[in-house]
Amino acid sequence: MALLNPLHLKSVVAIGALNKRKKFTCQATGFLVGFLAKNSKDPTKRAYYVFLVTNRHVFDGKDGAHLRFNLQNGKSEVVPQALKFPNNELRWLAHPNKKVDLALLNVNPQVLVQHGIDYIFFNEEMFAYQRDFGRLGISVGDDVFALGFPMGFAGITQNFPYAKTGIISRFDKELLRSNKAFLVDSSIFPGNSGGPVILRPTNTALANTKVVSSAYLLGAITGYLPYREELWTHQTNPPTVVSLEREHSGLSFVVPMDYVKQIFGRWIKAKKRLEKAQESNGGQPAAPDIKTSV
């Protein structure tokens, strides 16, 4: 019984740098998505602009990064990626709201194919926007998968993304308004930043609720909610903190796909350069209608 589509793992990209020995070290996670460039009733005739999604803080303040992709021959390739054009213009785009920790980088699918990279992208028909959670039947308590590279563990010869389970812990207007994200109960660590969160499909539901049998893409991991432990001394007046520890609460923030779509909208409005669109049957985009069997 498989509830996580193995193809989804092929969308995940390791982001990092080269160490002094010129060895790749993974620092964060990204994933590939596709926005419609040409629509058609026939899914095989659709075309998509391909983008890498990650967190803003992964690219912010850097001139370049290294992306590691798996190859079809069972190996991997580390691709240097400039983050600025020669005129110093950014190649990537972030959300205008600083609270939204997301960035988009346009990817040339022809280069991926030429390098023999084994990849898929999540097409936008798979996106579940926060405004549609109620209509789709997605709610607090639903199971999710978080994909990525916790603590930079990404494999030696290839990318091997880790799948971590969790549940939607809190999703409400107050949280979304203040944090631009919702919470999942999952043990996320540094390195998971920028990884995709996918709904775990099911064929069961309580009476008067909906069965959600599609593996929707819900958003991107952006960090965890910490709690503080303080040790005070009363030998001073007033008492002072002599020790402070920040621990993982087990709750992690997920930025909804609404904001990814908004960044793409800004990209189009700003008329930033777009690489040639990918035909849907070329890069094997994950289908939006992956359903569970009864």
C-alpha cells in the first residue's frame, strides 16, 4: 500500500554549496513546480513554465548557489546557479511581504533534459490553495507528508529525500493573517527549509465530511515554532536570566501555495525573463488526480 507517490520524490532538489574539498554539502531543500503556459482540454498538450520553489532566506544575500539533481543514469550532478544577472538584477523573485518566506527561480527544462536529469514537477492543477481547503475537505487533523533533507542528510551519490509524516495542527484566519502560514505537527529540522508538504490521501472520512483522495500540494516548509526555557537567578535585583535555551516544539510552519502563485503573478506582471515552457508529457509532471484505491 503506497500513499506517497514515488514520483513526488523526483521533484525535490538539494540546495547547498561546495566545501573546501569541492564536495557538495546540502543546506536546504527546494522543489519543482509548473505554471500553465498553454492550456488544453487534453492534458498531454498543456505546457508549463518550470520554477524551483524554496525559502527566501535560502537565496537572500547570496550571489549563487549549487543545486544537486539526480540523473537518469543513477548518479547525480551539482549545477552552479547564479542568483544574479550580469547587470546585478536578481534571477529569482520573492514575495513582497517579508513574512512570506518564499522565493521562485525560473528553470530551463531544456537544460535539465540535456543534462539527463531525472525530474518531475508538480503542475499547478495539484495545488491546494488555502481558500479552497474547506471546499476540498482539507481540515485540521488531516495527515501530511513533508519531503526534504533534514540536517543536510541528502545522500552521498544521489539525492535521497526523507519523507516525514505529520498532521495539520492549526489552520485558521488568525494564524494565517499573523504568520502567513499554517502549522503542522511534524519534527522538521534545519535543511527541511523549502521542502514540499503533500496531503496524505485517504478513502475514509467521518459522516458528513468529505473524503480527500487526491495528493494535493499544500505548501512549503519555512521553519519550526520554538519554545524557550529560561533559568533565572534571584541573587540580583531585579532577577536576571543566566541561561536561555530554545527547543523545537514539534510544530512547523508551512507557507500555503497561494503565495507561490502570487509570486508567479508578480513575475509575469514585472515581465521578468521566462525560460521556454515544458511540454507536459516531456518532464512527466505529477498528475493531479492521483487517488487511493478502495
